[in-house]
Amino acid sequence: ALAFLPMLIFLGLYVGCGVVFTIMGVENPFGKMPRYVAVMAAIIIAMIFYDRKTPISKKIDIYCQGAGNSGVMLLGIIVLMAGGFSSAAAAMGGKESIVNMGLTLIPCIFIVTCFISTCIGTSMGTQVAMIPVAVAVAQGAGLNVAMAGASVIAGAYFGDNLSMISDTTICATKGVGAEMKDKFKMNFLIALPAAVITIILYAVLGSNGSGPIDTEGLHYSALEVLPYITVLVTAIAGLDVLLVLLIGILMSGIIGMAMGTITFFEWTMAIGSGMEEMFFLAVFSMLVSGLIELIKYYGGISWLVKTMTEKIKGRKGCEYLISLVSMVISGTTLNNPVAIIITAPVAKEVGSKYKIAPKRL
């Protein structure tokens, strides 16, 4: 059990400092103790204070094996390419087009947001684009403004968990060794009933407006939307995610330059900017994966599996516990991908014990 102490130290430093500075009212409270510094402190403790008979050089080798395994490297490349595609598609006008197309063709703000977030793969990006629109639409049509804002948030999270280019989806599937298309199908069946109930509730509670949504002046191009649709369809069809993202990036550049909405170097700069936004995920996943490998070497994972086997009865109990751990870490770190990167290796190890399908993990 003590093998997990470095991970708890990381969470204690990062979350503890963030909470204290939040209470003190400091600006950017979670930036005072950067996650990189906190996790490096945990790594150093894991190397120095455990198994002193083993040379530091061997511990470093064990750490590097975990940090540099093929799954972690693949995850890093995929999130970088996902960032590149997202930024390139937005730069050539795709993001604005898909928002306008949704508002023009779909009369329900919640459904529009579900569609947009599934295509562009970011809940935050969807909210930034849609909340000002939703508020303006609600005010113009005499709808409940708070309900319109809530519908955007709900739709944003619906799509963020399904999208093939979402960082959460990529980290989760690669972390447990699942196929994206299989995870999409299972996740869709889980999310669909909730979405249907939500649509019915909004139809009943939010139908007291004074008129239809005004879509005049909302221009969109089907060509600009095409890269998003292509990425979604080809990923569901089972094409390798790296090829899917490469096709999306190339389509964004070709269509954007053909339509004159972006130049070649604006396209390359957009790709680079998107990749830079994802650097933290690529680097952080390597740091945490190496730490998990040390914990495994010290017997922490074996202890956890043994303890869970004794306490949990059946597959369902294991799934609930994995969900609970992920939820707690996400709630304390305020970051979905960080919670997934920490939880996924443990979930994979414990899940194999109970023969849980990777798509369910």
C-alpha cells in the first residue's frame, strides 16, 4: 500500500495547494503549484525513498520503461495530431460553419450543441462558441436564458465524451487498450437514453418562447464542415485514428486554401498552435506512466488488485469502484484527462482480473 504514497503526495501537493490558494482568493490558484512540479516531486520520492538496495540507475531504467512504452508514445502522437486537426479546421472556418449549420438546420439548442461537440471534440470549445449564441437566441425568442445556457453545457459534455478527437476519449481508449469505434458504440448507448430524456424535458419546460429562432445572417459552407464529418465517419468505420486525423488535417488545408480562407503558412501555424495546446497531455502522460511503473515495481498494483479482489464481489463492483476513483480524482484535480491518465493503468490491471472488456473500462 505504501507504494502508492508518491501518487498521493502528487495529488496532495497539486490539489492541496490549489484548494488553499482558492480559499485565500489568489488568482490562478492551481497554477501556484504546477502539476509538473508536483508530479516530479512524487517521482523523486519514489526513486530515492523506496527499495534502497536497488541502485538508482535501475530505478531510472524502470521509470523510463513505463514512461516510454509504446502505448504512451502513441497516445502522445495522437493527442498532438488531434490538437493540430482541431486548430487547423477552426482556422479555415470549419468551427464557425458547423456552429452556424447546426443553428440553421436544427431548431433545438441542446441537439445543436450535441452535434457540434461530437464533431469538434471539445466541451470547452463548444461552450465558448455556443453560449453567447444561445443567450442571444434565448433573449430574441423570449426563452429562459438560464435554461438555454444549461442546454449548451449539457450538449457540450454529451459530445465531448463521444467525439473521436476528444482528449478524454483518446486518453481513455489508449490507456486501457480499447478500440475507439467500440468505445463510441458503447458510450453512445449509455448517453442516448439520457439525451432523449433531456430533449423531452427541454421540449416541455422550454417551449414557452415568443417565436422561432432567427437564423438570418448565419452563413455556413458544407465544404468547411466536411473535415469534421469525415473524421467522425471514418473513425466510426474503424480506420486507424492516426490516419483519420491525418486525413482531417490535410482536408482542412486543401479546402481552406482552395476557398481562400487560409494560406499555406497560416494552415501550418494553426497545426503547430493546436499541437502546442496538447503538449501538456503528451508530457504529463509520460511522467505519470513512469511513476505508475515504479509503483507497480514496488508491489503497489499487486496489492491493489489483491485488496480489491477481497473486497469486491463481481465485475459490477469493480466497474463502480473504477468509476468512483476516476470521479474523485477528476473532482479534486479539476481536469478530466489528468484523472483518466492516472486511473487508466490501474483500471486496465484490475479489469483484466475480472475480465472486463476494454470498451467497458
